[in-house]
Amino acid sequence: MKRLLLLIAFLPLFTVAQTSGSEDWKKIYRSFPTKINNLVHTRLDAKFDYEQSYLNGKVWITLEPHFYATDSLQLDAKGMNIHQVAIVKAGKNIPLKYQYDSLFLNIQLDKTYKKGERYTVYIDYTAKPNEFKANGSAAITDAKGLYFINPKGEEKDKPTQIWTQGETEATSVWVPTIDRTNQKTTQLFNLTVPAKYVSLSNGKLIAQKVNSDGTRTDTWSMDQPHAPYLFFMGVGDFAVVKDTYKGKEVNYYVEKAYEKVARRIFGDTPEMMSFFSKKLGVEYPWVKYSQMVARDYVSGAMENTTATLHQESAQQDARELTDGNGWETTIAHELFHQWFGDLVTAESWSNLTVNESFADYSQLLWLEYKYGKDEAMFENFNQMRGYIGSGQQGRDLVRFYYKDKEDMFDAVSYNKGGRILHMLRHLVGDDAFFASLNKYLTTNKFGTGSGHKLRLAFEEVTGKDWNWFFNQWYFGNGHPRIDISYQYNAEKQLSSVIIKQIQSGDKVFKLPFTIDIWHGNEKKRHLVWMENKADTFNFSVKSKPDQINVDADKILLVDKKDNKTLAEFIHQFKHAGNYLDRREAVAFAGNNTKEAAAVQLLTDALSDPYFRIRSLAITNLGKVKPDDAITAKIEAIAKNETRKMVKAEAITYLANLKKDSYKTFFKEATKDSSYTVAGAALEALTAIDSVSALQVANELSKEPSKGRLSEAISNVLISYGDEKAFKAVSESYAKMPLSFPKVQMSATYAAFAAKLTNMEEFKKAVDAIMEFRDLIPGSAKAQTDPIIIGALKELAQKKEAAGATAMAEYVKSKLPADKK
């Protein structure tokens, strides 16, 4: 699963508090689940009741004792009506005694079964997901497992869909099972759906039967075992765009409006399958791979075996894709899970990182292969920044003590775990790294994995003991904070690098890394090991180095202060070469813009071959008093740059100059093929001519828009328009994905609602804001409610002051009781 709520761009917002309330959980050791009975095969006949949002199911579960003989079976079955429980003997159902408490179905078997002795239990039941209440996580707002979207077709602009979300243990809301990561089962699902819809499930579609009542029964067969949380059902009116990989089906299920761009969104999938298969030395292990995009799915994406589910943000139109495929790394992430998570599954939620860190790291692997080292290093830096900013440093990577399994879905399991893999790859070398992953996968295929099993694979391949690394990074917490300083002794011709670990506490990290000593264009590399709170590394040199580059390949997961001079950073920018070297230099120059040499470095960076460096240079030049030469360069970028992100940054720079002479250019740029550029241009036009901007915004509001343009249009209409803009503003707000920008837009939308005099429109605005607020996980509301609820309280006050008592009271009636 890739958690995209507010996590990618604003990860710290969704940290899950583990310190509130009772701390008894700190004494509960979270072992892997004890196995008494093992799942073998699951056959499900499912019919969907759209009127009540029920699933009427019949399930045949084949099991066998794990080792010890047993005469009983406990299944997870949450919030169901159980109609019948029986043992299947010679094709007949013989009733069994059972007890059911709405969470667990405890069955007394007909006899004692021994290891290797299989039996099949039959259960007739009704699943009622909307009536089952359970908390979710930062990634999942609830845990009802089965979701009916607009089941009665009452919402005009929303399709009718059904989809499931099993992780962590929500599959058992819609089918009785042993809902644990260390269970594996094959399956046969017979899904009876309206004949006008398509269905998707795990495995291969092997039969379809048209029924006389306007339905069709689709039979999906999964012949290879996988974990119950990876079970999937999806139903709806989708276009199915077909692709292939080595003769296997690769299909993309999208809303019909996106059929023509589906390949632009998902079309790299076969190439990804080929790349990952070759890298791992393990061919894609399943019979097919399909991807479906669903409405109201707020968890980013989920790697159900052979059938990944994506949230609707994946569906980008042609103009969005002009900026690049914003969903590309998510597609890679979920695909990599088909190996790490699906083929080999974490034996317990404590070991979640052996699923998620690998999927996280696959993003870097794909970007490195497809776009080069700079883009891969940006990914590594961005993910590391997300972890460091998360405030979760006190949590172990493999965590045997946690308050709730949902708490495992955090920046430690994902971001930090991926960065640790990057360090391990660098430490052992590429050949050994991928050989070790191959060993881990082949040894544990169709079984379970853990931090210990991963260590054993690396030790077997490399012949080295890796306990020190795994104890430090996998079974410990935190990361080093280091302070780097330099000394040069001309008499002794000695350069010294002094590195101090300044993180709080007594923990000292063992850190192997390289140090490059530069003289002009020449460098000499040294491998060093830091093992103390403070270490000094001395190097004999013929003259004072032009710069010394610590952790020269920028591999370490570390928060550092590097006490270089501006001259040394300039040399680093010109010679050291990789993305982070250049980024550090540009950032330092941006903080020292009073120095002419710093401004020159930023100016030089405008011509950097990597677009993200060019963009960062423009941002930092915004701190400099503009001169004609710099302005001319940025004007040229604004007009001629092919990378839309950089072009938009240049337009934003020009906007801050507030020159009327740019008005015509800004107006033309609002028609750019890129939503990002068009949005930046509208914002720029607003800064110098709000009247013209309102006229342009009104025109653009009649056309499709997304992203930055949609937000810019809304802001202009809200700030300078009147209540006639209600329809356009409301539609724009409704289309925004669950994201931090939508949290901010909620406050702006509430401010717009103060202009409304029509009660029905006013109610719709308030209801829309509250509906969005209700989608935000409880763990994040402490940070989002001050913005959203605060804006609504202010709206109520404004309406009360204006004498619109009914409107004020309506807002108050919607506020949470503890917030009124």
C-alpha cells in the first residue's frame, strides 16, 4: 500500500500518536500469530445487495491443522449475520455447533483432525459492512473492508462501484477467514454482478455465465496461495484497456472518460514488470496483473495480488500528463509489492517494513533505470526528508511493541526502511544486493518474511555477519545527526575531517562511508568507518584541498550540518557532480545571497542539466534583488523552457516583479497545455491585474481544469467574484483529491460561503466542507481541524453579525460537539 492521503507532500501531518492514553501496550509483545489451523483453499459465491449494501455469501473454506491435532476452528468474521455453519462430508453439509460474538466465529468440528488431514467448512452468511464500525489508520479512514460507492445511483456525477480493501484485517468483514498475514490460501470466487458491469478479482477470469435476472456470474480462479488481506473484488462500469507482458494479461480498469489516456498513465507497467523481474532474478510470479481506479478510495493504492486498486487521483487527463505522470512511482510501488508483500508476506505487522520498505525503494530503482541517477537521488532525498520531518524517530523499524497494528503504517516502515535498503545496497554492492533479494524471495516464496529472514539471506550470499547492521537499523530506532568540520595543517600537510554525532542520548551509530579529497579536477577517495561519538579522520595532502566531500555518494540516512565555506560549496557544485552535491550548494548559496559569488552560483544553476536544480535556482534567486541580466535569463526560461515545472517557477518569479509589461504574456500562458503553467500564469496575472484575472478565471471555469489551474481559478473567483461563481467554485472544490491543499482550500471555500445569500447553495458549501473533513483520519484531525473547523466557526460568526441567523445556526449544527 502506498499511503497518499496527505503523506507524499505533507507526511508529518498524518503521523499517528502512540503516546496518548494508556501506555499498557508498551508491555505487549507482538509476536507473529499462532497457527492452529492453516487455510488451504477458499471458495466464495458472492451476490451483492445494492439496496442495502450487503453481500450475501456462501463460502467453502478448506483447512488443515498446522501441527497439533485440533477439534475446533476460530475464524475472523466481523459484523455478519451467520445463517448456517456446516462440515462438508461426501458432498453434503452436516451442521456444526458454533458460537459467534460479531468478531469471531468459533466452530466445534465434527471430530479431532490431525496434521495433514484436510477438512472443508461451509458458511452461509450476510456481510453488512456499513453497519460494522471499526477504526482504521492514517492510511485507511475506517476498516469496513467492502465499499459500496453510490450503490443506488442517487449521486448524479458519481459512478456506482464496489471495491474491497483488506489491509490490515478487514477482509473478514466480507468473508469469514483466518485474517492473518501468515496465512496463505488459493481461491475461487464466483461473483454475481449486474450484467452491465465488469468485475475484477485475484487470479484469472476462467468463466462467465449470463443469468436470467439481468446479472452475470464471473468466476475468478487463483491457483497460487496468498494472504487473505490481499483478497480483492471490484465491480463497476469500467473501460478495460488491455495490454500484455510475456503472454500474460496486463489490464487497466479506468472510468470511460479516461480510456484514451489509460496507456499514458499505466502503459509503463509491462516495462516495469520486465525491469523488476530481471533485477530480482525472479520472474513476475502471478498469472496476470490488472489495475483498477476507484472512486472514494482514500488510501493511495493497494497491492491486492494480481489486482491493484488505485485511488482516483491516478486518473489524469491529457493536460495533467503534460507535466509528467504524477502516479508513476505509485504504479511501480504497488507492482513491486507483487514480489515483496504478496509472494513473500510479512509474517506479522511488526515486520511490515519487509513489505513496505521494498515497495518504497522500488520507486528509486525505477526512476534510476528510467530517468537516471539525478532523479533517483532526488527520490532518496525526498523520502529521507519525509522521514526526518515526521517526528517518528523513536520507533523501531521492526517493531514488536505498538499500540495498534495500524500504527505500523508510518514514515519509519516506509521512508526510513527504503533509505536503509539504499545504504545496504551501497555497502554490499549491486551484485550482492540483488543476489540477496533473490535468495530471500526464492527461499520464502508463497510464505512469509521478516527482518531476520532478510538478514540471513544477505549473510548467506555475502558470507559476512550483518547482525551489527540489522541490530542498528532494523531492531533499533533513530538516526545519526552529525556535525562536520574541517582543519588544515600546512606545516604537516595534513587535512582533518572532524565528525561529531550530536543526536540526543547515548546511542552511537556505526557508519561506513566515503570521503573524497578534491584538488581542482582531481579527487582521491577514502573509505572510513565512524564508530564513536566524535571521530577525526586525517589525510596527507600536498596542499589545502579545494573541498572535502563527506559521504561522497550521499548514501547515509543522516541529518547533517556541513560547515563548508561558500568557495567549497561552489567547487562542490562544479565538480562533485551528483544531485545532492549540487542541491546542497544551491541551497547554501540561497542562504547567502549577499555574496556576489553565491548569486553567480545560482545564476549558473539556471543552466543545470537537471530540471529540479534549475527550478530550485529560480526559487532562491527570488531572494536576490533582481538585475536585468538575471531577469532576462528567467524571462527566457518562462517562455522557452520545456519542463513545465521549471516554466511555472519562472512565471512565479516574474509575477513577484509586478511589471505590467508581463500582462499579455501571463494572459497567453493561462492557455498553456500544462495545468501547472496555466495556474501559475493566472496567479501571476492576479498579482498585477485582478480585474483581468477575474475575467480570465470566469472563462477558464467553463472548461475542464485540475491541479494548480483549478486551485488558481477557485482562488480568483472566491477572492474577486460574487456568488454567481458558486457552481464553478463548488465543482472545483469537489474535484480536488484528499490532500493538504484541499485542507487549505476548505478555509478559502468557507470564506467564499460568507458571500452566499441562497440558503440551498450555502448548505451545499458547508456540507461539502464537512464531508471532506469526515474523510480525514482521526489521527490527523488535531492538525486539520484548526484550519477547517476554525474557518467554519468564523463563517458562522460572519453570518451572525450580518443577521443571517439561519445560516449561522446551520453551520453550528454541523460542527463537532466538542468544537462548537
